[in-house]
Amino acid sequence: MRAALLSLVLVSQAAAEAPLTADQFDALTLGRTLTWAEFGQVYGVEQYLPDRRVRWTVLGDDCKLGHWYPEGQMICFQYEDDPEPDCWTITPGATGLDARYAGSAADSVPVVVKETTEPMACFGPEVGA
């Protein structure tokens, strides 16, 4: 009985840590604004628009437009001012979504992504967009 319970817990944990598919990610983010934090400190906000488009800002910086796309089990973000994509493995977490940057060590602390009801504030060229 104890072994069966331990097995069930391990299977549940593995399933909970499975990366989100593009369709799952889209369903969870479309029309929402998410706040990204690491080590308990908020550092950016991203608004998810139709057709996998995004508006991103590091707090206090200009807003940047971009888009996201699936790459294997990762979700990659390509922004207008950066030729290199930023790719993340995104999984369900205890307080929202957990995101691990491509190439991060498996035991690194994930970035926590939480949904916010606050409107996204843009301080640069995209103000009012």
C-alpha cells in the first residue's frame, strides 16, 4: 500500500511538471497580463495578444512588441529589438506558472509567472498602443 501511494505521488509530481504545450500556454495566457518574478522580485510584465503576439516590458522600461512560438517543449519569445529568441520551459507551478530559461541547470530556481488584473503600463514609444 505504501509503495503504491509513493508511486502515485511520484507520477502526480511528474505530470504536474510536464511542460505546457503551445495550445495549453495559449489558453492560459491569451487576453491576460502576466507578471514575471525571480527570487521574489518582480522584474517584468507581459501582455498576451491575439495571434501569439505579446507586449513586454522590464519594469520602468519601454514596451517592446514581439511574438511567441513553440520550439520543441519550449515556448520562445522573439522581440522587435532582439534578433535572438528567449526560450523557456513553462510548467504549472504552486502559485501560477514556473518558467525555466533554456540552458538553465535543472536545479535552478524557476521564474514564477503570476496572472495580474492590473493593466500593463507602457512608458515608452508604445504608450497607448
